[in-house]
Amino acid sequence: MSLVNAEHADFFPTTRWSHVVRACRDGTTGQVALNELGRKYWRPIYTFVRSRGYCLHDAEDLTQAYFEGFFERRYLGHANPTKGRFRAFLLHDLKFFLSNERGKADAAKRGAKVFFVPMDTSEVESRLDTCDLADSNADAYFDREWALEMVRHARNELAGNFLEQGKAALFNVLQRGLTEIPTEEIYQEWSRDLGMSSGALKVALHRLRNSFRKALESQVRETVDTEEDVRAEMKHLRGALSQSHRELGD
């Protein structure tokens, strides 16, 4: 199945559930929406499949087949924002797909590995290398990659905003402060590199952290229906990231 490229987020409505609805439609609109879903969710899906014991190449084929099945089976039509969170729906549907032996056979017969989303699995595999897949929790790996994907998109959104303002160099330096508390020595290093005072850098980092939190909440809000769900998903995301840091030794 040939799907068109969809890198421009402004093509889509503001809510991920609207993307889900569009992915159920025929023609270019459905294909573009499905492509967007695949681009944003292939990592957690691929990781879940790998952690269920499939080898790298089989996991790639099954990930492709899963998204093709999304479009063909019309199961997305059962997704409902009032019945839960998209993350939970996706995980439940993936388990259903993998339990279907016909889906596995179709993937094995496909042969030609033409992915409708670019799949550079090296980054994901580097994280899996630190884990014992024989004694793994597939749900936890799915949640970890989902959380990392939310962080990735929130960070990219901020990077784009800084780039538009001609402040890419400032973002490249300050983003380090999103995951660690800078020491005075680090502030002095940044000050020399950027020609800004430590005080100005601290203010800029404080604003960046607030913007990042809002961007992250925005990513999560696109996958749920209520503010209560937003709070619950943010708590779940923080837990998944914390678990990820412990596993990876960060």
C-alpha cells in the first residue's frame, strides 16, 4: 500500500482523535492520517513486538502489517475518545493483532519490505540491547517508547519555535537543562558560549521548562478526551520515563 508523506502537522486537526477518525476514511485523507499515526507510534509498537520475542526483521514486518491492518480492518472505527485513552486502545488492538495467526502469516508472506513510514530501528535496538528480552515486560516497553515519543515530539516542537525566532543555538544549549539541573559551572560555560549572563540563562531555562511542560501536555492531550485523563496520562508518562531511566542507567 502506497501512502503519501505527511510531515506537515498543520494538515491535521488539533486532536489526535480527529486523526484517528480520518484514518478510517477512504482515499488520500485516510492515507495521510494513517501515515501520521504510523510516524508517531511505530516505535512503541515495534518495541512491543520485539519484546514479545520476535526477531528484528519479523518485528519490522509485523509493525508494517499492523498499520496496514489498521487501514484494512477498519478496527480504528471502534476507537472512541469517550471510552478511554488512545494509548490503551492501541496496546489492546496490538495484542489482538499479534494473537491472530493469520496476521503473522500475512506478514511472513509479504516478503517485500516496503514500509509506509521510515523505520530506523537502530535507536530502539540500542535500548533493547540493555534489556533481557527473555524476561521482559512487553507492556512496560510499549509505555517507555510511547513516553519517549511524546517527549521527542514536544522537544521538536520547541526546537522549531526557537528556530523560527533565530534562537536555535540557545535551544541547543538549554535543552540539556530539561533533563538535569545545571551547576554554576555549567551556567558559566553556557555564558561564555552564548555571551549571556548566568541570570539571563536561568530565566531562559525556566521559561523553556515551562514551555516544554505545556508542549508535553499538549501531546498527551491529543490522545485523550478529558482533563482528568490528561493528568492521569502525564502521571503514567512520568512513571514510564522514570522506569526507563532506571533500566538504562541514566
